[in-house]
Amino acid sequence: MEAHEAATPEELADILEVAYALAADLGVSPEQLENIRAAKASQRGGFTKRIVWTGNCH
């Protein structure tokens, strides 16, 4: 099975539930979490192009 086939919307929703629960433990609402995510994406870019920085090459 390819990765995109395994990532069903239901499984992605489960990941969001985990993120929301972790945020709640820190006293952060889902709305606050989204605002933080959006600000970081605006400043640093997001992951929509699936490009991930892994560090400097030496």
C-alpha cells in the first residue's frame, strides 16, 4: 500500500485529535493552535510542497 492510500481522512482526523489534546494540555485552544500554525507557515513556509529541511550539509 502506498503512503497516500494509507492516509485516509479518518486517520488524518485522528492525528488532529491528538494534536488538539496535546494543545489542550498546554492550555491552547484549537483556534489558538491554528493561529500559531498559520503564522509559522506565513513566516517560514508550510509543507504543501512536501519539502522538508533536514539540516545543513557539511
